Amino acid sequence: MSEAGGARRDEARAAGIPAAAALLAGSVLLSRVLGFARESLLAYQVGTSGQADAYYAAFQIPDLFNHLLAGGALSIAFLPLYTRMRTEHGEAASERLLATVLGTLGAIALGATVLLWLFAEPLVALQFPRFDAAKQALTVHLTRIVLPAQIGFVAGGIVQVPLLARGRFLAAAIAPLLYNLGIIAGGVVLAPRLGVEGFSWGALVGALAGPLLVPWLDARRRVRVGFRVAPLDPTFRRYLWVAAPLMFGQTLLTVDEWYGRWFGGLVGEGVIAQLSYARKLMLVPVAVVGQAIGAAALPTLAHLYAAGRRVELDRVVLAALRAGVSLGAIAAAGAYAFADPLVRLVYRHGAFTGADASEVARLLCIFSLTVPAWVAQQIASRAFYARGDTWRPMLLGTGVALLSIPLYLMLGRRAGAQGLAVAGAIAMSANAVATLLLARRLHGGPALGPLANTFARASGIAALAGAAGASVLRAHPGVAGAVLDLAFGGAVFLAVAAGGIASCGDESLRGAASRIVRRVFRRRRS
């Protein structure tokens, strides 16, 4: 293909990022709505009790296991390598690489699941020493139920890579929806008889139905999916070299939740659940904005780097960052201003008391301040991963995560759950700024001046919109009152934000808002 043809193809891929991001953002938003239903059902049945602590703690060992296999970041570690293999050596070589990674990691995942299942009891006791005997036993039981789900996440994540490389994001959009539906079904059908255990069985079934089955069915029609166990294969060793930092390194994107469980278990009963409930709400704008833009941009960035088009790569990264942090700032102001009615609407039912709602709302206010940092980290890290540079950002993130441990310990002891939330906010902000500075120093981009200007403008608009929206809240009681507060406050918030964007927003912010409005009205007309 000619250079001009390659440039047109790369431009087409870059132009497709907003559409792919919109698809993934819609999926994430719907998934978060289902997540609200899931968390609301859990809060209704167990509130912030010891059972809720045990349920959330039961995911600690599976999450660690998934992280060590780079299961949560397979597209980051594997997609650039798969793309280069396909571009440079053809379909047969890329299919062999797929079969090798799938077969070898699948075998490792199966063996590790068996070992962790057998040693779940001492591992839970080690991580949560303040749990009493009954809570530890429940945590062990629930851990053993959800552990096999990680096989589905790992294998499904591998199979999803050739789909993403071909610009197919539908499986990535559907998988989390089925996962959440599985947990909800477990809560509705099984929880009345089994208690919190029903949610765990739902998580297992949802993981196999969504993250594993959906990409498998989609990939079978487009690429040959084979199994090849070959841990010494040169291509697999090459994958391990890229994935090793993601396996053994840590960043606040993952570790903040682990710290909340570990240190929350030392603070007192119910703290793990309170932090988890608040974090779930905060992660909605992070996922809808940062995760969607980052996931949609990575295939294009990998193609641009493989084609040697470094200037275009930096331009795409900067555009994604400017759109992401500006939308993240406005979403953060909304979460802060409407924390109380949001918590009342989603959680204030059944066993979830008014005192629980007040504490979770305070935590959400703290967490919301870090939304732009979470978004920036999600997008900026893709600029490294697209280049196959996973070591340096992960070493940086690991350093920040380790240095922040004393901060979590100190603030957790002094201020309980709120102290842990503040520690996370400080550490996450530091991690995002450090990642941007490292990217600028090593790769020459993104340009930080335009990014800072966009963020400053968006923050000013967000602050005004948040203050205006909060001023009309009347704390009406009950679910109906929360809906009224959100409706009236949200209308004022959106009106002020829209006016601010039109009059004070820069080109990047206005463009991002315009694309959202066009897509909303397009869906209404259809």
C-alpha cells in the first residue's frame, strides 16, 4: 500500500475513535446502571454489615490473581504485540501467537485457580486479620465461589484482542452487561435463600456468560482460535516481557481498591463496604469517559506507532486527553454536588440506613475530586502501551503506590474511611501528574500547556455549574425526593455547564460536548 493510502487509513482509524468511544461509553454507562441495580440490591439486603465486608473482601484474592496474569489489562499488553505481528508477518503468525497466549495462559490460570482454592483459608486470614472467625469463614467460602470466574476473564480477554485489532468493539461492549446481569440474577433468584452467597454465584455465571462466551462466539466467525501450550515459545516470551510490568507492577488504578479493603479491614466493621459503595459511584464517570476513550484509542495508537506515524500519535493522545479531562472535571463537579441524592437514590433501601447514606455520600464527595486524575491516567498510559513501553509507566506507578502506603495507614488511623479516601485522592492525583510528565519527557508529548489550559477552563465551568446545581437541592425525603433533587439540580447544572462551555470553553471542550449532544439527538430521532 502507498504512503498516501496508509495515511488515509490511519486518519480513518483516528476518526473512528469517537464512534468507538461512544459505543463503549454507552456500554459502560448501561453497565454502570446495571451495577447500580446490583449494588442497590446488595445494599437493600445486607447494608454495610459484616456480610457486605465479606462479600467485597472475597474478591481480593481473585482480583490479585487476575492482575498477576495481566487479565485486567490484556488488551494493553497483548494488542500492540498482536497488531505488530499481524502487520509485519501476516494472519498465520498472528493466529499462532493468539493460540500460544490463549493456551499457555489458560493452562496457568486453571492450575493457579486450583491452588488458590485449596489455600484460600490461610490467604484470607493473612489479608484480613481483624475479621472474626465467622466473617473469615464466610469470606473463604465466597472466595472459592468467585475464583473460577477469573478463568473466564483471562481467556475472554485474550480472545477479544483480535476483535479489537479489527475495529470490532461490540463484544467488549456486551460482555460487562451480561456480567452485571448475572450478579443481579443471583441476587434476585438465589440471595433470598442463600444470602450474600447468591450474589457470588451470580458473579461466576455472569463472568462465564459475558466476558468469556460473547467474545468467543464473535471471534469464531472472524479468526481461527486455537490452543497451544508452549511457555518457552519465543513469541510467548516476548508477550511476557511486555506483560511483566502489568503483572508485577502496581498502579493506583488498581491498588487504591486493594488498599481500601486491606486498610479498611483494620479500621472497623462496615468500612470496606462503605468505601466500595462510594467508589462504585465515582467510577461511573471514570469508566464512561476515561475507560471508553482509552480503550477506543489504543488500537489506533498501536497502528500509528507500528506505521511510524509518531506526530499523529501525539496529536491523537493530546486530543483524547483534552476531551477526557475536561469532561471528567464537569462529571466530578456533578458527582460532588449531587452526592447526597445519588447515594439516597441508589442505596438508601432496606438494611442500608440513613447513617450509612450520610457516610457514603461524604466519601463520594472526596472520591469525586479525583475523577479528572483517574481519566488522565487511563488515557495517558495508553500512549506508553501503544509503543510497547509498559515497563517505565508501571515502575513509576509502583513507586507511587508503595510510597503512598504510609499515607493510607496514617490517614486511615486518624480519620477512618474518610482518611483512606483522602489518601487515595492525593496518591491518584500524584500518579496522574507524574505519568503525564514522564510521557512528555520520554516521548515529547503530549503538550502540557494546551492540556492545562483546557483543564483550567473546564474546572472553572464545572465549579460554577456544581455550585448552581447544589443551590437548588432541598434534601427531599425518600426515593421520590432524591429523584426530584437530581431532576431540578441536574437541569440547573446542565444549563450552567452548557452556557459555560459555549462562552468560556476552548475548542476541545466545545467539540467534545458537541459530539455528545449530536449523538444523543441522533439516538432520539432513531
